[in-house]
Amino acid sequence: MAGKISKSDARKPRADAQRNRERILEVAKQVFTRQGADASMDEIARSAEVGPGTLYRHFPTRDALLEAVYRSEVERIAAAGRQLAEEKPPLEALRAWMLLFVDHVAAKLIIAPALNSIVGGPGRLYENSHSKVRGTLELLVKRAIKNGDVRKDIEPFDLLRALVGVAYVPAAPDWQQSARRLVDILVAGLRPVK
């Protein structure tokens, strides 16, 4: 049929448009983390070195930008887990990913109120992200168990709950050092009893 464009014929975004989108997401994450979900969209555009039109072309609303930042972070944390599994020994990969996850949750806590206000609530966002995060953690824990680095009775979901608890320390000025120490305590508790 003439005039119809199939999905396979649809053009991919231009390379510069994709770079702009990625830069906006990275800057928005930093600004939202520093200033909260009500941070100025104009400041985000300025900091990303794009015009407001470019920002709004990619993300027509604040909610769309917040949702995209959240999804991007979940994708990043899942990809990092897979990469760590390929590059590092099992226990080292698990610890490195746990530290990344704590930073992810701490940033999410700042934008969570805004995510809760998104039409339809954050349920659909969290549902998809939960399975990606849980799958990544299961991969890392199973590798460490198989290698003998971690006790066989460790449930990845229990570890995930503990990590979320560790991430709730951001109220203190030295929360990152505290979170690192808590992750190391968790790692020590994962080791097989001798």
C-alpha cells in the first residue's frame, strides 16, 4: 500500500539527536538528584547545552523526562551487572554492582515523589524495573554461589531488600562512605561459614 510506512521502514534517530537525548538524560539525572524533581527544565536544557525546544521535542513534559531518567537508570544498572559479570570475578562483580545499586536507589528516592504523581502511578515503571534489577542480581548471586564465594542459602530477593535498606542512609552528609561500609558488611555476611 502506497503511503504507509512499516515499523521496519521507520528511520532511526539521527546520531546527533540520539546524543542530545542521552546528554539530556544524564544531565537531568544529575540535576534532579541535586535539586529534586522540581528542578528547572530550562536549567536542565542549559546544562545539557541544548535549547529548550530540543529538550521538549524529546521530553514534552516533566513527567516524561522523569520517567525516561528512571528507565534509563534501570537499563544502565542492568547493563552494568551484565558487564561486571563478564569482566570481574564473581564476588567482586557482585560487590561492585551492589554499590552501583545503592547509588541508583539513593537517586531514585529524590525523584520518587514525582514518579508517584505520574498519571497512573509509578506501578508500571517499578514493575518493569523490578524484574530487570532482580534478574541482574540473581545472575550475579548465582555466579558467586557457583564459584563458592557466597553461601548457598542466600536468596537474591533478601539481598535486594537489604540493599534498599542500605540506600536509605542518604540523609547523612557522609552517606556514600556509610553505604560503602554497609555493603562491605553485607558482602562479609554472604560468605560461606567455615
